[in-house]
Amino acid sequence: ASVVFAKDPKRRLEVWWSKPSNRSDIHLIVINGTSEWSAPGELRLGLTLAELERLNGKPFKLSGFDKNNVAALSNWNGGTLASPAGGCKIGISLRAASTASASAISALPGDREFNSADAALRAVNPTVSEILVAY
């Protein structure tokens, strides 16, 4: 991988190559930390479930939370973000709010799938913590 603007957290971007020996054919772009980059479909770090649903045009599905309080997208449910311009695929991870109770998070286990409109999921107020753009 190559890290663009490695010393500037707001401009940092990881680029993973399909052919690392000559850094060609982008395989994956990773946006995380405090980066201010945006991905196709106006995706950016910090978006809420409601904002993601608006961009997608409908609710979507994600896994429950792992031991690090992170949930991952499982399906855009045929929404706008399922087929962004440029032929890429977009994945996201969401982190539960630091104010969310441990019991509220544990009620959403990582081995289950949830709808983004689920009231229990919204109660932990997760926001986008990582964006993966795959080619």
C-alpha cells in the first residue's frame, strides 16, 4: 500500500495496489482516522445512519457490533450506494458513540444483521469510522 499525506491526518489516504511491485491497478482505497477525503456518493467519515440512508435513498443492512464497538455494512439493499459511479464497490464501518451504554451495544451482537432503521441501532448513534472503496 501507499499512504498519501502520511503526516497529515486530515489528508491521509491509503491506496492498496493489485500490483504492488510497480504500484499499478488500484485495488482498494481506505479512508479512516480524521481524514477529510470523501468517497463516491458523498460518503465521508462521521456520517450518521440517517444521513447514510438519505444518500443511499433507502435503509441498508449492517452487522452488529464487534468487541471494538464497530459494525460493518453488509448490504446497501439496492440503494444508490450499491452502484456508485466509476464501477467501484463501497464498504463502510461504523463506530458506536462513546456515550452509548455497553448494554445497548451488546444488544446488537456482531453475528447478527440489522436494518439501519432499527431503533436499537439508532440508539447507539453510530457514525462512519472507515470507508473502503474497492475496484
